[in-house]
Amino acid sequence: MTTPRLVINLSKISENARRLIKLLGSRGISVSAVTKATMGLPSVAHILVEAGVSSLADSRLENIQTILQAGIKAPITLIRSPKIDQAAQVVRDTTMSLNTELEVISALSKAAKISGQNHDVLLMVELGDLREGIMPCDLEEFVSQTLLFPNITLKGIGANLACRCGISPDDTNMSELSNIADKIEATFGPVLPIISGGNSSNLNWALGSKDIGRINNLRIGEAILLGCEPLHRLPIKGLHTDAITLVAEVIESKLKPSKPWGKAAEAAFGVTNPPCDIGPVFQSILAMGHMDTDPEGLTPPSGINIIGASSDHLIIRADQGYLPIGTEICFQINYSSLIRAMASPFVSKQTIAASLNFVDRGNSLQCDQLCWPCVN
């Protein structure tokens, strides 16, 4: 099979989505499934809709078009503030968009009026992570103006944390969002049916807090796809952490000195720490590098160590020593590695509809993928 390749297990993603929908639903929180990390892959979007998410969400109109062209029917939210020149397309292709600028909402209003449509907006509030969001002190005036735009419906407010500065969702900032919603509706009436608290980083708070206030929606991507929470990259109990894996192939395997020689300067991707001299070692090179994924986000199988990377090569060392040419190594990946691999035209995408079958190979049960360590 072609390498490098992402192996996307649709049944495991579906099981993750269903579990989170059930857990969050018990607290009155709906799930908007974020598809951006899979580039709007229709097979993934389809199983998320089947799993029962309230809507799909993506930051790129190109991904949303991919979903629509596949004939998938679901409410779709654009989760990055629209560019003004995309207003007509946003109105045509999405149900709702997240917004922070009146100028952009004005453009959406004009586009919606021309097309005879209505467009929903959700206003994002800044709660400390310093990415997108209206400052809380400015929100009342912002709401007042938004309610005046024709063909625009204010659907709620939301926040985003942990993406830029790592500020964690907690009782303090989530209570602030609920209180802001109460103040807005005390002035303007019941205009905020959706209070979207954030992303996968909200899960620990949402499932553990005694009082979630008015938060009734989360935008979940990483937890569904990778089975972990973003704050500490820890697995979420009951979820699959191997729903998506990355496979690469050995193209060189040689005994070499462990210590480089010659005058050292910056490497291709900046300054590197020189390797320790441990004598001659078998090192293997995989046909995958920075152009394909984020090497720092890869977790190799037991017995394999990543020792370096360049644009096209990943250098590894195996405890067993020599790895035959053509050996396929299967890595678990983090969110950074996933989005880079999905966006890379050099990485093929293989979807499988069910969990891997396990077969008896001698003394142990091993999966039927012909990659390390299953062929050893």
C-alpha cells in the first residue's frame, strides 16, 4: 500500500463521537463536530452525522464545500470569522458563522438580503486566551447593532480557550460566559439560545463541574478523532486513542556512527542538540518528514525511537537493530501531526469501515495491518 498513509478507522471515530454525545448530552450539552482536522473528509463527516452530532463545524470553506458536494445533509457552522469577500459564499454554504466584527456581519447581512436568505451568527467573547473574541465590556453594544441587521439572526455567544495561550476552561471563566449571557438577555430578552463554551479542552470541566451554568454546546474535534483532551494530551476514559494512525516505510537501514563528524552549524530546521556518542548503531530512514507531518507529534511503537527528522526523512533506531527495507512503521499521532498529515498532498488517506481484525500469528494476536510491530 502507498506510504506515508493515514489509516482512519471510521468505526472507532463513530464510537468516540457517540460516547461523547452521550456523556455531554447527560449534562444538557450538544456536540458540534469539528471536521477541519480531516479536511472535511466526507466519510468522516457522514459517520459524525450518523452518530448524532447537532451540527458539523469547520474553519475552512473549502472543507465545507467538500462536505456539501458529497451530499451530506446537516447544519454547518463556519468556526473562523468570515473574510468579507467570502460573505456570499458563507451565506450560501453554511447555516451559522462565528463572528467578532460588525463590518463582517454587515457584509453577511447584505449577501443574505441579496440571496433572499437568512444567516445565523454566534458572537465570540474574549475570555483570556487572546485569540478571537469581543471584549466583554463591548458586547452589549455589539449585540445591539447585530440585532439591527436585516436577514441576520443572533443565535448566541461563545468562547474559545486553550488554543493560543493555553488558558484552561474552568468554573471562573465559564461562569463569566454564563453571567454575560444573563446580562445580555436582561437587556434584550431571550436572544441567546446557544451558549457555546469552547472546544475539546472544555471536556474535563464540562464533565466534572458541579454547575455548568448556561453552557449548552461544545465544538469538539480532537477528542472525537484522537480520544484525548488537549490540555494535557491525556487519554479520555472509554475513547479510542488509535482511531487514526500514520504509517511510513523504511527506505534505508544501515550501521552508522551515532555521533556526526565535521564542523556543525544549523540543521535544516534550526539548531539541534548533537546526538550522544554511543558507538555504531543501526539507524533506519523512513520516507516521511516535515513536509508530511509534525515529527514531534509522533509516538512510535514500543522498541522504536525517533532520533531525527528533516523535510523528507524520519530517522529512527530500533531496539532489534536492522529493519528490512520496505518495513512499515505505524505511529500514533497528536493533533499537530494529524492536521499536517491531512493537509499534505504527499500523504495518502485510507479509511477502514470497521475495527482492525486480529489474527493469530504464532504466540500473540496481532492486527492485520502489515506494519511494525505486527509483522515481527
